[in-house]
Amino acid sequence: MLLKKIYTIIFSVVAIIVSLVYLLDTPTPAIILIGMAWAVGAILDKTINPANRRPEYTDEQLRIYTASKFILAGYISNNAMAKPGQLAKILEKIEGLADSEEDKAFYEEQFNIGRSVGFDPTDTCIKLRAVINDDDVYRHRLLEFLVYVVFIDGVMSFEEKNRLSRIAERLSIPSFKLERYIRQNKAISEFENFISTLGTRVKYEESKVCSNMEYNHGYVPHDEVTNSLEVFGLNKKSDFADVHSAYIKLMKKYHPDRLKARGISSDMVKVYVEKTKTIQRAYDILKKHFDVKR
């Protein structure tokens, strides 16, 4: 992990030494120098550091990654208080990501491993990280996929949130990143539900699985503008410039060609294509709302 930030470390250490020797009485230039050194080092680490070059994975490595992904999806979905039909809905969605009957059977087989009694995700996470050389993109995309799986039925339970937190910890992904993925997927899920019923749906029956209302609260419709803004992490104080900026950022992140170039598997690309359609629909609603003629 340190090798991935070697330029950042070297430049920052040199800047600190220079600051201590020459800038003892002037802290402001020292802070600026250290900040600039850190920024330059970070850019070099990202662009030319060999430790950050994404390796070409073998078919066997990718198969292990895919297996781990669906095993963890099964673990996440093993909700003791799940309502009838929830598991069937998740399985149907997962099977829909397959390109063949063979893939479909493989996904379901791995999914059921994760649902076995007493399953511990630790070994799976360790093996997965070793296989992908602890690649940031693969780890984060996997966690985002698991959050997507949770919201297939539209609601996150306290138990599901705890299981996601355990996996994020084992993948060394900060909790604030997990919270960001949760907020976005929750907003997308609510937007899709709102649009599918044209805003006429009354509040979902609040789940009685647990008392954690932040994650376990039923969907409450707002209006198409509010729901659309939430897809971009915005509110009614935002203007169209904010919307456009967030839209470009998300569409770049989930663009299929960009994902394929990074080696993201076809099943996950399908998930992100689905997301881009929702993002585009929300953007079109906001263009109309802000009366943008383009």
C-alpha cells in the first residue's frame, strides 16, 4: 500500500524537511510548500507510479472475483426478518445479470453459499483482495454492487446495514464511502419507485424489522423534482449548474466503455447501465424544471 503512494510520501517528507530548516519562523509558506509537494506527489503516483498500474487479470482471477461478489451478495441478503418474496426478487435480478444459463447457475450457486448458516465473510474478503492485488476500483465497485443488491427490494434493514459495514471494514473501505453509496442507491431506488407509480403511491408500510429509522424507513414520495434532485445528492436550493456538474460526474463514472476498459465484468456493467438510464431520466426532468433548452 505504501508503494502506491511513494511519490506522495517522498515529496511530502522533503517539503517538511525544507520547511523545518528554512521556514521555521514563517508557517504559512511552509504549509503551502507541503501542500504543493503532496499534490505533485499524488499526481505522479496516479500517473507514472508502476505500483498503481492496473494489472491484467487472468480468467481464473476474474472468476474468483465474480464468485466472491455473489457469495457476499448472498451473505448480505441473508436477512432473518425478510418478507416473503424479497429473496425471490433479489435472485431474479441477479439471474438477469447473467449472459448464459451456465453463468446463471454459477451466480445462484455462489449466492447460496453466502446464505449458508453461520457464514463468515472474512475469508472471502481476504481471498478476494489477494486475487485483485487490493485494487481500489474493484473493491469499491464490489461494495457498490452489494449496496445495489440491498436496495433491489427498495428498503435497507438494520441487519443488512450491519452486514455491509462488516464487509466494508474487511475491504478497508472507509465508512463515509459506504454511506455515500447507500445514499445514492437509496435515492435512485426511491426515484424509480416514484416514477413507476407516477407519484401517486402512498407511503410504503414502514418495516417493523427493527427500530433503526434512518435505514429502515419506508419510502415516502415527494415530487418529481425533489426525487430527481436526490438522485444527484442535491436539494431544492441547487441550481441547474449544480445538476449539470453532478450529472457529468456520474455519467463519466458509470459509462459502459469506461467500465469495460477498467476490466469491470459484464454483469456489473449491466447494473451501471441501468443506473445511467435512471440518472438520465432524472436529468431530463430537471432540465424541464429549470427550463433548459438543450
